Amino acid sequence: MNESKRFTCYSCEVDCSPSALSTCTDALTCYTVLVVDGFNRHEHHRGCITQESQNVQFHCGTKNHSGSNPNSGRYYSSCCRSNLCNNFNHEASSISDNTNTTDSLPNIGIIVVLILIALFIIFMTFLIIRMKRKKCVSKNGSNLFSPLSSDNESSRPFVYEDNNGLRATAAGESTLKEVFEHSITSGSGSGLPLLMQRTMAKEIRLDECIGKGRFGEVWRGEWHEESVAVKVFFSRDEASWIRETEIYNTIMLRHENILGYLGSDVTSYNSCTQLWLVTHYHHLGSLYDYLNCNTLSLQQLLSIIISAINGILHLHTEIHGTKGKPAIAHRDIKSKNILMKNNMSVCIADFGLAVTHFQNTGELDLGENHRVGTKRYMPPEVLDDSMKITSFDAYKMADMYSFALVMWEICRRYSHFSEEYKIPYYDVVPSDPSFEDMRKVICTDQQRPQIPNHWCSDQNVWPVLSLMKECWSPNPSARLTALRVKKSMMRIVNSIIVKVDD
């Protein structure tokens, strides 16, 4: 066996500065060791390994070690086989690099654990929000909005109050696609294209709650720097929202005495689904609100009645043509569903109960909304179940009865009469009458709102009262049509103008 080659190596202990270096001979291997203790004190060692059994495994078998605990010791060792080959220093940075590599392993583990915890929290939050949304959609909406007003007779009454502003966020794909499955435009000229409507909720800021009731709430909002009215439906009233959206998207519905429609959308607020219907905003509020606070001049009285009957006539009239309009009966005419405009005219609103009719096909579309109108304004044939529900004319005549009661409310606030505002039948039924209450008063007792004697003595108003009494006749076929009332009102206006000119 050949004898192993021997080398000369540098030798030192602790202090390995050039002046402290010496040499050793007869080495099988030269070694260099750097030790850093827990207090970051460095010790350098160099020397010779002269025998195979002399710490070869200790010096050369382990290249380095870095403690994972704070203040633990670290060392680095290397071996070489040539003369004076161990003439170099291993600084602390060498160990630090290895330390960082080693220490990064537990850090990576911590990061992975934190990521998993975060993902778990996100997943649980998603599940909670999803469950909350389902709960909000399924319940009757009693916790979404404030309690009702004291006037509970209406299927959708209003009570006004202020609220702080908020901004809604879109809930994704609008269900308008389901309402109008094969259409991408409203087709009516009365609303925005449906694709644009699906983005409305993202662009509208809700500023002030101006009305609330069983259907939901009405908010004044801002859209493209203009005020709009946003009717927010309870999820339980989805049928009303769908029906009203369908009616507003009817071809050729646009009319100066029909509330201007901008669009409908589905959005989400506080993880609950909301159904929005966006219309023009009229700051004077409903006719009901206006009459409560203001008396009317003769000119205002006539303007309100004529503009209201104009709107009803437009609804009742079918327009024939390639893109015609069906005849529409409102089914919930009342002073709260008529809005005041700045010029003292009015517009008809709230079509959640409307029925449509095409004469050429005889099709009568009641929609899928099974809600009923306001009991106080119901005609006798509805209260005693004698109405011909398959006849569209019956629905139009029901509208005329309800409008007669609105005419009575308007006449009561004529400035010459100085009567306090009251709702119809205020003196014979409670504030929230039942069907039985109204049936007894209207059908059994044949009562109608009182007309004081001094009303009839006013020559300008008594022709209006005559029309009103014909419209609330117990016999539907004896009531005046909307066209007849409009023509008669125009004659009344012309006769008054002639008197003034004379």
C-alpha cells in the first residue's frame, strides 16, 4: 500500500491574524474552523490532521451548523489537501447566509399556517354572508326596513322621514334578464336600455329616505348629478316589482301625466337582495302630501283633475299599430299614487297591480301579483265580489270609482271651502278598515263621502261635483269613462274662461 501524501498547513488557535499564524507538517488534511458563540464572539482554528483517526469526522464530516434558537452557537468547517491550502477566513457572513437559509424554513412554515388560517376565515365569512342573504331573501322583510305607519289600510302606504345617505353596491347579473328574456332594450322609449339598467345601481347614490311602507322604501338618490326616485321593494314583493317593471317597459307608455321611468335593477345592501325601480323625482311629493299642507285655487284644482284624468285616459286607451300599446287599468288609484309636478299638474305612479288588455286578441293579463289594492278606495263590485273579472271594462270602471274619491279629496281643499284635509270615509270607518267595514258602508248602506251644501252653491265647482257623483255610481256601467270626464272637464274650463272674459 502506498503511503498517503503529507502536507504542510497553517496552524493557529483563536487568533488567526497573520502575525499569529504558524505552520504544521506531516498533515494528511488541512482544516479551518470558525466558531461563533451565543454572544457573537468569533474563534478561528487552523491546523493539521496527521492521523486518520484524529477528528477527521469532526472537522470534515460536518460542514456547518447554525442554531435555530436565539443566542445558540454556530460553526463552519472546511478541509483541504494541498500545501498551505487553509489560508483563508470564513467570516460570520458565511454562517449568516446559511443561518438565513436554515431559519427561513420555520418562517415559511409560519407563513403557510397564516395563509391557511386566512383562507379558512375568508371561507367561513363567505358561508355566513351567503346564509344571511338567503335568510334576508326568504323572510318577509320585516327586519329590512322600519315599521309601518299608523295608516295600514294601503298595500303600500307612505310615511316620510329623513335618513343618512348610503351607497349600494351591485349584486351581479340583474334578474331583468329573466323578466325580459329575449330583449336587450326596453322598447318603450320610457326607460333606459335593459343592458344599461343593469348598471344603474352601481351609479346611484341614495341620499334620503322619503317614504316607506309595506312594499319597501322610496329614496331620493343622485344619478349623473340629477335627483331620481328609487323605489326599493321588499324581496317578498318581487311580483309587484316585476309587474311594475313590465308595465313601465310597455311600448308607448311615455306620457307627461305618467311617472317617468328610468330603469329597474337588482342590487345588494348589507348582504340582502334589494329590487330597485328608478323613476323621475318630484320634490313636491304625492297629491296626498300636498293636499295635507296646501289649499287650492280654482285654477290649481282644475289643473290637477284634468292632468290626472289625462294620465288615466292614456292608460285606459289601447294604441293600435305595428308597435302599439295595450289598454292598461291601474287598479290602485288613490291620492298617494298620484305625484305633484312643479307646474301644478300631476302624474300617475305605482303600477304593481296593473292589468293589460289587447282588444284584437281579447287577452287579459293580470300578472302574477295576487296583492289587492287599497280597501278604502275599492268600488262596491270588488267589495261584494260581483265584479266581472274577465271583463277589462270592469277594471276601467273600478279605476273611475277610485278617481271619484280622489276628486272629492281635491275639492275638499278648494280655498273657497276652507275644509280640513280628510281621507274618504274618514267619518264612518276606522283608519285601517277591513273588507267587512268597507262592504257595510259602501254596499249595504250605500254611503259615499259627504258633500256639504255650500259646495254645491259654488257655480265653478258644482259641475265638477256632478261628474264626481256619476263616477262613484254603484252601477259600474253607469259611471263615466275617462274620455268622457276629460271632455266634460275641458268644457268646464272653457266655460269658466268665457265667464272671466265677459
